Amino acid sequence: MCTAISCHFGAHYFGRNLDLECSYGEEIVITPRGYQFSYRCVKSPQASYAMVGMALVQENIPLYFDA
């Protein structure tokens, strides 16, 4: 079961853990605002917002679990 916490200190902060018994090679990944994602089969969107989260990175593409 995952645990979450939400706080309001002038801004909204949210955190959640990922309760898994095994690792998939996930890591903390930061995607900056305006980052241009590139995919093979679909149009490549430009990120409007920055993201920080847990992701598996495959071929330099972050596959986010939670962000």
C-alpha cells in the first residue's frame, strides 16, 4: 500500500512512496520546463511544466511511475 502526504505552506507540496517488493531500476528524474520529448510513433510534445518524480529511463526517455 502506498502512503501519501499533502502540505500547504504558501505552495502545495505532495509526496507519495512507491511500496514495491522489487526494483525496476527506477530513479529520481527531473524534467525541466519546456523539455522536448521525442517518441518514435507519436507526435513529440513539449512539456509545459517541470516535473520531478520516479521513473524508469529507457533510451533517454523517462517513463514516469509518479510525478
